[in-house]
Amino acid sequence: SSQYPELYSAISSSFGSYLPNYSGYFLKAAATSSAYSFKTAQQAGLPNISGTVGPLDDGSFILRSPTGAFYNYSAYGYDAKSESSGAGRILGFDASRSNSVYGRSTTVTPQNYSANVFIYAGRKKY
């Protein structure tokens, strides 16, 4: 604060008694100075990837212990092989089941902080 009194008076104790540490983060221009995420870290995020495959006409296809992004979505219709109703299967895929980074954002978002951006045109010379 004693080395840069004007800077310290502008941000005072917004970040404690130190300047913020943005190491490892991208800086994203804040839409407004009161933006919700201003001075708050935003986690990395990706759009989710999801879908289904099926119906699969084989009752023996049921995944016993699906892992990662795969899961048993639902029973479907009639299975000709087992001659039973609802024995066909639909296999589901949802990437957010495997890693929470999927579905956290609607766009590819690196971990970032929102920050105000100022344009300095220099001092006017007389």
C-alpha cells in the first residue's frame, strides 16, 4: 500500500491486503462492474455430450454395472429373442456422469476470473 498508494486507494481491501493472484487463470472482461462473477473464480466447463442407442432387441444386453458415462436408459417394447415385453433396452450416454466438467457450461470455458478492463490513453501533454 505504501509503494502504490493510488492503486491501493482504488481497490482498498477488495482482495485483502494483497493484489489478487490470477496465476493459472484467464481474465475475462466483466460485462459490468457489478457482474455476478466479478472477483469470483469461474470453473472450467464444457457443454454436455449425451445421447442414446437403441432399442436393442436383446434382453441379454442389459448392462449389469454400467460405468463412466454409460447407463441403462430404459426398457423398450418387445424383445423377439426372449419373447417378452419390455425386454429390449436403450443404452444411454451422458458425459457429465463421467466428469462434472461436462454440462457445466454451454460453451467451452477455461477457468477464469472476471475483471474490469480499463483503457489508458496516456497522459495529456501540454
